[in-house]
Amino acid sequence: MKVSLTIGMVCASLVFSGSAFAAGKCATSPKSKWQSEATLKSQLAGEGYKVARIKIESGCYEVYATDKKGERANMAFNAETLEKLNNAEAGEN
């Protein structure tokens, strides 16, 4: 009984944690459909980030910046939609 309860709890936690780990994907469309780096930089400046570098990685913009407190931030965005991805290294996977 105890083993089946433990297994059930593990399975349930995997099911419910799936959405927490769900990450968007990098763009698969041609570069002509992508948003500009300048647009992303402006968006991030409006959120209080100071962008040091934007790197293109397999359809993602990988951003190196500092936040309002001066702390480093490494983020990834879909290059077409500018959707922030959960995995800062999304383009490298």
C-alpha cells in the first residue's frame, strides 16, 4: 500500500510539474519574419534592463543584460514572437 501511494505521488508530481517546465521554442521561420534586435532591446529597456549583448542562437535571441539592481540576467527569446523562454540557453539545445 505504501509503495503504490508513493508511486502515485511521484506520477502525479511529474504530470503537474510538466507545465512548470514547459518552455517555448525558438523560431523556425525565416529571418525575414523575425522581430528586430532593436525592438527587443527597446522592450527590455522599458522593463528596466540594460542590454550588454544580444546573440542569435538557432532562432532565439540570447540576451545578456543587467537588471534594475545591476544584477546579471541571461534570457532567451523567440526571435519571431519575442516570447521570453523559460530556458536561457534555449538556442543552444
